[in-house]
Amino acid sequence: MKLCIAEKPSVARDIAKVLGATTPKQGYMEGNGYCVTWTFGHLCTLKEPHDYGPQYKSWNLFLLPIIPASFGIKLIPNKGVENQFKVIERLVEECDEVINCGDAGQEGELIQRWVLQKAKCNKPVQRLWISSLTEEAIKEGFENLKPAEEYKNLYLAGNARAIGDWLLGINATRLFTKKFGGNKAVLSIGRVQTPTLAMLVQRQKEIDAFNTEEYWELKTKYRDVIFNAAIDRLKTLDRAEKGLEYLKVNPFEIVSFEIKEGKEKNPRLFDLTGLQVEANKKYGYSAESTLNYIQSLYEKKHVTYPRVDTTYLSESLYPKIEGILRKMHFYQDLVSPLLEGPIPKSKAVFDDTKVTDHHAIIPTEVPPSQNLSREEKLVYDLIAKRFISVFYPECKISNTLVEGKVGTIPFKTSGRQVLEPGWRAVYAKEPKEESTDKEKEKEEEQTIPEFTVGETGPHDPMIHQGKTTPPKPYTEATLLRAMETAGKQVEDEELRELLKNNGIGRPSTRANIIETLFKRKYIEKKRKNLIATQTGIQLIDTIEDELLKSPELTGEWESKLRKIESGEYEANQFKEELIQMVTELTEKVVYGKGKVITLYEEKEEAKEKKKREPVVKKELQSWEETKCPKCKEHHLIKGKAAVGCSDFKNCGFKITFDIFGKKLSDKQLLDLVLKGKTSKLKGFTTHSEALTEGILALGEDFHVQLS
């Protein structure tokens, strides 16, 4: 009997169906010589400090660093996990061969290996490695099973990552909490989390320290075209006015006129970070939400494996591209021109040297049905259009550059015109993205007539007054890009591709890192912007060790983990380096100066004020004395998760405490019932149209709406 172990029940069902293992059993499927079972993601975890000795149960500064002689694993203490592990353990004992059908990535490899290690597996192990869950992909995968030995380095890298995160997270968190936490709260430190927070704090400090300055620029209008003076900005109005007087008495002269034709390259296919960036920019989705939507699309067989960091396809995929395009019925208008001739095979799309475990995210030949959520449809649309656009011709543009002068003051302007839209035709019907620099965009869009070098004429000079602006706060989109390039500002896609090996975190974990910073109250969201809180700023200021908070140095660790994966670096050496760093860090902090970090309690203070105001207490009448707004006969009663009419069976009125991902206070619920609406609220996370703030109101049907 061959035993297949998948990472979750739904994937196991897909595999079992293809293999003909259709008889359901307790915790697995059986048939046709196969048993197909599953984990629920992680069943095992690294042992905790107290598992190595009871003295580590309490947090003691002088017992640090905790460095086990050898790291052990244990089952996650949960009844369901324990029961499923017993099923796997028995099947491993009874089978002739194990087929590892875990998620085809580093984390998936680690999950499965730890389970097999815990089950004391000594049977031969094969590896199923697939990039989508379609029936065809699963069949193909089983025809090309690989020996588990080929993926040993992948496991070693995953294991080294887990041990590195444990060594640094456990020791540094206990160290800083005991030294600086003032026995009030845990100060969480992490290998990726802390340098990410440091980037946000650094940006916050740059914004806070920025002094806005006024400046003046000289402009002039000649033949309905705006020209800008090609000189430094003027610091005083007096100088600008003198310049204006000079311009008024001199004619405008054209010095050079040049038209250059160029091409705008097609966008690249999506990797996970690119998709999260685009979904955040376009729809405001958080990185975590986008990961959930794309994971769901993958499990529904509509897209390929999502947790990838490459924007290329392997050359072996080329013959399948036409078939996928033909199945994209909803995009027929865009696909038809591509199917009129052979699909282009560009090195910017197909490059085996740029593909490691997986290729970029693309649609599969299984088109989506109507049962997708609105968010899933929008994310699929991003992937589908990007996939189609890479096979279109490049966009041809014309750049016009004009230089002029007024007396001795040089002027210039430029214009841009699309000659052939090429791939831009795919996005023609989409609303134009708002530009951050509207002034510049307006000038770029101006139509420039034919000028002759040497021509002169009258012009209308003017003064433009402006203000210097501080650096922009990070959004999730820009933070993800900064994590990908270890804090370097890189717009060029090819250069960004080269820097990925030194990015901090992995594509699949970056969303979780950002969410952890929110949960710890080290950062907060204001509209789309991510802002470091006082606790976050103080924590980074307290950490003197650059190793802990430097994105570049953390990026170097990430590079070493990738080298372990490719067999170029020893996992044990990585572990030894971290042990040395943790030991040195502990000595430095234990014997250094102590200070207490003030916790971020602004929201709590606001609650305190409310408690102190007796007027508010009087307003908060009890639910029992509040009449149902719908039937206006019975009173309301408060349950565990909702407030509803005491005659709910007949009336049906109910309001849950949690609305669109935000938990409402009694005051907010009472406003909704008594006034029919709340004041403006923030913090909604699950609204179908991605609204995060607004007013809740009772509709005519007494259902709650957000606007």
C-alpha cells in the first residue's frame, strides 16, 4: 500500500479522486492500492523552552541565552491534531512507501518532514511536486514522482529558518521584556519582524523631523505650451519677482526640438509580493487578505501555486499557454488577437534560469465559475489581465523634448504620446490610477506642436509657488516592496529581481509579519498609511544592536538560507552564527543600562475618560428597557454574540456585535438602534467593497449597511 500525505483535507480529496482512493475512512481515504491522509498545516512544532527544563518556565534574565544541545520537535497540544497524528502514525507503520504530497515549498516540506520524523518513518519516501491542483497537473505529478532525497536541502533550509527564528525570538523577546518591559507587557522581537518595524520607525522619524519650506519656480507659456525654468528652485519671493520682471522684457526662443520614439516594456507576471502590492494599491486589500483570496483560488484550481517569488515561466510551459488562453472565455475580446498567430516566446516571460521551485502565478485551464466571492473575482482579474498582457506587443511611445530660453534663463518641457498601445490595450477600459504628482502629469499630457529651432516670440511668464513635502508614509504595498529589497528604493523591475535573494522574510510570511506588528500595537493604520506607534518607536530606540534591526543584515541571513536551499551553505554554520550573535546580544543587554518602555495605551486612555463621565453612563440605557426598532412592541435582549428582539422568532431583528470585522461597543450599538446610525467609525476589515471606515446605518429592511 502507498501512503499519500497532503497538507490539508481539501487537497487530499483532490488527490484521492485522481488516484481512485474513493472509500472514506476515519482520517483518510482508501482505494486502488493507495491511502490518502492529511495534516492540518503544522502538526508539529519546535519544543518550547520549558520542554528542555522546568527552570525555563519562568522568565529569568540570568538563565539567558537558552540554547538547547539539540533541538527537538513535539506535537501541537490539540486533541484534533493528536487524533490525526495517530492515524498518520499507524498508516506509516502499515504502508510500503510514503508519497509526500505536502505544499510544494519550503514550509510544506518542513511540515511533512517533521510529521514523518515524529512518526519514526523508515519507509522509502517519494515527493509529489506540482504547481496547480487541476486533475491534469496531479496526474502529471504522479507520473513524475521524485525521490525525497532531492528535496533534502529544502528541508534543511526550512529547519534552519525555524531554529534561527526560535533562537532569536525566544531569547531576544525574554531579554528585552525582562530588561525594559517593566513587568507590564511582552516586548516581542523577531528576526524579520524587528527590521520591518525599524523601517517603519525610520520613515516615521524622517516625516516628524521634516521642515516644510516654501519655494518659487519660474514658468512661462509659449504657443499654449507650459515651459519650466531649468534652474534651481528659488528660496525667496523677492528673487522670483526679479526673475519675472527679467522674463517680461525678453522674448522666448526655441533652442532645441527633439522627438524620440521608444517602447514601454510589458509588465511582468505576478509573484506573490507583486500581486499583494497591486491588490493593495488598487483595492486597498491587506497583504494577508490577498494571500487568503489567492490561496482560495488555488485550491479551487483556477490559478497556479501562489507562494512564489519569481515573475518568470519555465520554457516547458510554453506549449500549454495557448490552451489556457482559449479557456479564458470571459476575456475573449482580449485573447482573440493573440490566437490569430503563434504565441510569442519572449525571454522576458519564459526563462528556466529564473525559475526555481515554481513559476509565476498564472491562470489554469479551469475558468472560474460564478461561485467566487467579489474579492476573489477581482484578484483573479488582476492575474488574468497580467497573464494576457505579457503576450501583447510592447507599447510604442513618442517622447518630445523641447528646450528654450528667455535671455540667459534656460527653459524646457516634455510631452509623451502613445503611438501604438500594445499591451496597454488590455487595461484600456480600466479607470486611470490617481497620480501623486498631478502637476507633472498635467504637463506631460500637454500636446506639443511642431517647433522650429531659432523661432522666437512673445510669451506669458508666471511664478509658481510650492512647498517641499516630507517623505511619504509606508502603505502595505510600499512596505512589501521595501521588505523584498531589504529597504532599498528600487523602481526598476529587473534590478528588483536581482535583489530578491537578499529581501527580508519570504513572500508567504511577509503578510503575517505585518499582521503581527498590528497585533503587538507596534504599528497602526491611518487610512492606507502604516504608522509606527510610540511603543514601536521606543522599542526600536531601545535596541542598540544593529544586527537586530538592520534590513540589510537580515537580508544577508535570508541570502544564506537560500544558499542552504541550493546546497551552497551549511545549515549548522547558520545555526552557530545565530548562537554566537544571541550570546553576545544577551551579555550586552544584561549588563547594559536599563529603562522602561511606555506602552501604547492611547485607546485605553480614551476608554478611561468615557468611564469618568457620568453623563455617558446615564445615556447607556439597558437593553431590557430599549424597544425593538423593527416591531416596536417587544424589548431587546443581549446574547453572547448579538443583540436581538425578545420575540426574535416572529420579528427577526438582530444586530451582531461584530460587523464587517469590527467589534462594536454598547454605545455604538445603542446609537445604531436608537438613532438608526452610528458616528463615523474606523477599523472595518471584511467589507465586500474593502471599505475600512464609514457610518453604519439601519436600512429599510433593518439590515446594517456601511457607507
